[in-house]
Amino acid sequence: MSIIFETVGITLPVWLPLLWGVLVGLVFSTVGAAGGILASVGLISVMGIQDPNLVKPTAQALTLATPLIAVPGYYRQCRVVISLAIILGAGGILGAIIGSTLSITYLADLEIFRPVFGVLVLVIALQIIWRLFSLNRQTGTHTERAAAAFEGLVHDGGSPCAIGVRHLQYSVGRILFEFGGESFGYRPWVPFLTGTGIAVVSSALGVGGGFLLVSFMTILLGLPMFIVAGTAALAIAVSSITSIANYVRMGIELDIPLLLLLLVGTIAGAWIGPWLSRHLHERWLQGILCLVLLLISLRYLGVF
């Protein structure tokens, strides 16, 4: 059965947006990012939407679904650095308003949007390659000790909150917190500016910004992956909501029937993803995703 989606001006079989939504949810929940990229590619190249300004908020709505499902679980396990997520989110609000406002004017033409989007996808694909072939090492000994302590506690059946995130100090100059028996800290202005910059890019192109946030927290702040995913997800949710709201405020109309079908598929994929990831090697998943992203980027850059 096919449905006419009047707002975006396309006719699709019902199963197509459902199936593509499942793919977006699977990838985002197993790999931790790239959901917005696949959502945008599906909307443009698979479903045939020709207006980038309709694609961007729709794709971000899909990337919003998985964080909203995941964050409560991470919070119950004391694996969210609330202060860091709030500061990244505050910067993300500013960046999302700037990015979406600029994008609706300067990236409204699909012929302009495609190569810019292709460059972003290529950068992310190269980032995955770097991760796959770099040495498997943490950013510091305290990071290793914190991760090992948390992993050992969970393996022994202990409560994650026993050594979960606990804030030690708040000040304008520095915020300190503890995880896994180790202390971590950051200067508030650094994540604020970073969150602003990442949100400008992600809102302008209709993606979540997960890869950039994860890299910032693991490489520059030296945080264990155990607390990165939930913290990034909360920050993404804040900036995505702001970006979508600003697109709507500026007159972009979401195709609600299409969005609902995509969301149903995305939520289903997000539920299946954690179960599936237990049976697949993480490096295989990242390798397959990297190959797909490389092909997408080359296609959008006009190489073939």
C-alpha cells in the first residue's frame, strides 16, 4: 500500500519509511552515531525529497528519538555527567539557532547542500578509519583505572551507582567530578564553545553531531566511554529540539505522517540494536558503516 505525503510531495509504499527508520535506529543504537546521516540520505536519495529544508528537521527528529529512549537508562546507572551535558546543551542551543538560521538561507538548494553534506560524511568516515586503525589505548591511566573499576563492579553484579558519576566541585573556573574512583575535571567555557560549534554544523546539515561530541569527550577531556554515551545523548537531545523548533518557527512544515512512520521504525531499531550488538563484533559494525559512509560521501561529492 502506498501513501501520498502531501507536505513533501512524494508517494511511497508504507514499508519504505518504516524499514529505513529501523536502519537509522539500528545504526545509531549499535554504533552510537551516524543516525542523522543515514536519515538524511534516506530522505534525499531513497525517498526523493528535493527540499533540504524539509530534510534537516525531519532527520534531526529521528536522531532525537534514540537519545530520549537511552538517556533515562544511563541516568539510572549514574553514567551521565549532568553538568557537562547541561553546558554542552547550553552551547548547543545557541549553535542550533545560528546553524538552522544560516542553513535555511544558504543551504536551501539541493545542489549546494549535497556537496557540503558529502564533505561532512567524508570527515566522519575518515574519523572512523582513524579509530579502527589506531592503537587501542585509553587517554590516560586514570581513565583506564576508572573504566576497569566500573567494568569489574558490573561484572560482579554490583550497583553501577556505587562508583558512578558524583560531582565534587562547582566553580566558574573548573568543575570536578568522580567516576570509578577517579577524579575528572574540565573548564566550563570549553564545552560551552565546543557545544556551540558542533551544534552550528549539526543543525545546519540536519545531523545529531554524535561523532564530534564523542571525540571531544574521549580525546580532549579524556573521559571513559562508559559515561560519554549518555552525556552526549542528553546534549544532542537539547540541541536537536532547539534546531527543530527553530526550523518550524521559520516556517518549515514537517510532514507528520511521514515522520511518524520513520519514528516507529527508528524506535523499533533502537530497541533491537542493543540486543543485536551483543552478537556482532563492534569493529565489524564500524568497518561496514565506514564503507557505507565513504560510498555516500563520494556519491554526494559527484565522484560517481
